[in-house]
Amino acid sequence: MLQYTIRRFISVIPVMFIVSVIVFLLVHLTPGNPAYLILGEDSSQESIKQLEQQLGLDKPIVVQFFDWIKNILTGDLGQSIYSSEPVTQVIFDRFGPTFSLMLLSLIFILVISIPIAIFVVAMRKTILDPIFLTISLLGVSIPEFWFAILLVLAFGVTFPIFPVAGYAPIAEGVFSWLYYLILPAFVLAAVEVGLIARMLRDGMLESINQDYTRTVRAKGVRESTVLMKHVFANALIPTTTVVGTAVAGLLGGTVIIETLFTIPGIGQLLIDSIYRRDYPVIQGVVLIISAIYVLINLLVDLLYAFLDPRIRYD
Amino acid sequence: MFKKKRNILALSLLLLISLATTTASLWLPLSPAYIDPSQRLLSPSETYWFGTDDFGRDLFGRTIVAARVSLLVGVVVSLVSTVLGTIVGLVSGYYKKADFILMRIIDGMLAFPALLLALSLVAALGGSITNIIIALTFAFFPVMTRIVRSAVLQINHLQYIEAAKTTGASDIVILLRYMLPNVLSPIIVQGTFIFAKAILAEAALSFLGVGVNPSIPTWGNMLQESQIYVTIAPWFSIFPGIAIVITVLTLNILGDGIRDAFDPHSTNRKKKRFLRRRNQDVTLNGGS
């Protein structure tokens, strides 16, 4: 296990290197001079020069790249052009809402999709199975922002139970925190539920035809016990990887949901920074989200190897 | 694949949408660009089937015309990412040395959530249809590469490939004549799903205001405009959304259908084979 862990950790290094190269190139992909683009058409020659110097754009691109890598390694992501604060600080301030939103969504996903999957597998020989498959296909075909608009329409207008915009930090009380987050977290989760429940179902159907399941049945164990203790438990192992997939969906979806429900998280920061052409913040956000994504996938892989020893001897 | 009703239904619906949007100017009774401030935000009626928007434009016509951008982006992104992903996947599955470097780059690209990569690329390049197509291609082709590569690795050591090598076939012949036809099915399936994902992503980018120019009718742009009127004119938000869902759903059904048709382990076939065998047993045992 230790050997596998070390190997897996080392494999993250080239991935993060490529990620930082792509993020570095983002600014250089802009058509024309980035400093000119940031400051707008009416800016003076002097202020452009000054900004170029601040961003290091006056240096040769190779030097810029090594500076960028050096700065990342020392935890310096530059300064926001909009607020002049360090980018790491700007991102850190917005971390709470995004983390809360994603955590609650993940809980929703698991709490909703696991019972659905078990139920569908138990009813696999009935009409319920094709109905479930169609609904889950519909689930992945609905854009989350449209689903959010529909929910806003339902809850904001017809049944005004939940607030449709805003955020309350957990420090102001767990209840109001939950109260504001329920709707956005549900929307974010709903899109993933179809996919995750489908994967869980497929995993369970795979193990339902295995020899060990037949043996357990032959012993005369009740069908519900067979499903829960043997089929579901074994299907859980491949499902850990599913959580990695879900987090990718959540990280992308959070940008849309935060903008829609005006939650002051990282996603909203990204969109705001795109409008403001605040490139250091855009780069910082993209880099950090990708790093989180890579880290979560690493943890999932390690968990997977821990649960299923065969993986370690690949 | 065409034995299932829902696959036929999905395909005909998709063709109908494509036909309706390309020929829209010939048959639409109201111009989708005609502004009439006296008719703003009207609910659906006999004249305006889907109601009108904040400029008094006919929403039915706009929803139909908006399919153009979505389908264009979907077709081009899925084709280009399929071709690009197939080439890189074939090369990287076949040449060990290239594989190491190519896969590190692909892994790096896969380390971004797809929408985030597309979003930041569009932010850098600027929002035009061409740039959105470029950004989405970069977001989606790495997955295709991975799939093609793993399919190539599975057949790489098989005898017919060895045989082709022994006869002195050049690499290009082996790759195109022996490898490609045998990895084609996952490519087509994934290509269909990329089509669907690209439509969703384009709508999301336009909705976030970083996509196609707001003056061009797209489903994402319409939903973006409709957002502030959602309480007083819900139809403005509902119809473009339904259009997205129908288009993406037909593509997903087709992708699923193609996968089932190609997949020898598909549940349907297994069931049929099982039934056939059971029937045979019954006849062998004298119908007992």
C-alpha cells in the first residue's frame, strides 16, 4: 500500500505541471496585448507599461514561465488587478460558500442515489427498470441552469418556502446556512443523481450474477440480505471512483449555480473576474480548482486501492 | 439498433429539428428578428405559440432559429474532437515512446473539469462561435483520446495485428486498416455523447454571458435574457429550456442505442440468447 501511495503521489507531479503550463498560457492566448485588454481602449501608454511591468509581461516568455512556476511553488499567485489584494487571499475569502455548497450537494447525491439504485435493482425484473433508465437519461440531458430556473419559479413564485438567492455563513447559525443552501445544493445534486444512480445500478447488477451471490442465495439467505450485505457492499467499491466523477461535475456546475443563486463563492468570483478581465484571479481560480480536483481523484484512487487490494498490484 | 422504437423516434426527431431550423426562413409565419415593443412579454397565444420576449419578438421562431448555433457547435465540436482524439489515441496506443509524453499532456488536460477549461479558454480567446468551438474541442477531445488509446491497447497484441506486421504492412496501413475499424464503435458512441455535451456546454457558456454574442439567438442567450422576467413571463424561460432538453435527450438516446447495438455484452442480446437456448433445451428434451 505504501509503495502504491508513493507511486500515485509522484504521478500527480507531471499532471500538475501540465495544468500550470495550460493556466500560464491562458493569458498569452488573449488576442493582442493583455495589459491593453485589461485597461481598455482609453488607457495611456504609461499605465499600460506599468501594468505590463507589474504582471511581468515585459520579460521574455521563458523567463515569465519560470517566474510563474517559482511563484506557484512559494504560494504566490500574484495580485488582483481589480482589488489589489493577493490572489490567494481573494480566493481564500470565497472558499467557504463553495465548500459548503459542494459538501451539501455530495450528501444529497449519496442520500438520493443509493436508495434509488438499491430499489431499482430489487425491482429489476419489473417495468421500473426501463422507466428508471429513461429518467436517468433525462437527468443527464437537463441543463442545470434551466432546472434551477424551474425551481426558482416553483419555490420563489408558487410556493415561497426557500429563498432563491443569497447565502448565510455557517457562523450565523446552522439553520440559516442550510436554509439558503438547500435549493442550490439540490439543483447541483439533481443533475448528478441520474448518472450516479445509474452507475451504482450497473455495478450492483454486475455482482448480482456472480458465483458468490448464487452461493449466498443457495444457503437460503433472504433476498433483502443478499442485496444489502453482498451485492450492495461489493458494488460500493467501484462506486468510490464515481464520487470522483461526481466532484468533477460539481466543480463545473458550482460556477453556474453560484452565479444563478448569487452565492459569493469561487465560481461567482471566476465569472466576475472574467467580466473584469482580472487575469491573475482567473488564473488563480482555475489553477486551484484543478488542483482540488486532482487531489480528490488522488484520494479516491488511494481509497479504492485500500478497499480493493488487487488494484495495488497493477 | 433500428429495431427499437425509441431509437427511430430519437433519430427522426433530430432530423426534424435540423430540417426545421435550416429551412426556418421559408416557413416561419413571423420573423424571429422583428421587434414590436407593443407586443412585449405576451403569453402563448394563437399568433405567438410560445409567447413573445422582452422586445416583443416571436419566441417560437427564435427557439427554432436558435437551434442553428447549437447544432453547428455540436456537429463541429464532436467531429473535430473525434478526429483529433482518434489520431492522438491511435498514435499513443501504438507508439510506446509517444505514449508517455502524449498521455501526460492529456492527463493534464483531464485535470480540469471540462466546463471550467472551456470557460477559461473562452475568457482568454473572446466569445465568438469559432472560439467557443475551439474551447469546447479542447475540453472534450482528451476523453476521446483516452477511449481510443485503451481500445487500441486491447487489440494491440492480438494475432491479426501481429500477422499484419509480419506481412510487412507499414504502420500507417496497420493503424488505418486494421486498428481503426476495430476501435470504431466506442469512437462513434463517444462522438454522439460529445455532441450532446457540447450543446449543453455552449448553452451554459452563453447563459453565463461569456458565450456567443448576445445579439445572436441561441438557447443559452435566450435563457440568460429571460432570467429577470422569470416571475412575470415564465414561458420565456420554459420553451428554450425544453428545446435544449429534447435535442440533448435525442442525442443521448442515440448514443445509448448505438452502444447497445455494438456491445456484444448488452443485456438485451444476452436475454435473447438465453431465451433461444432455453427454447432449444425444451425442444431437445421433447418439450417437457
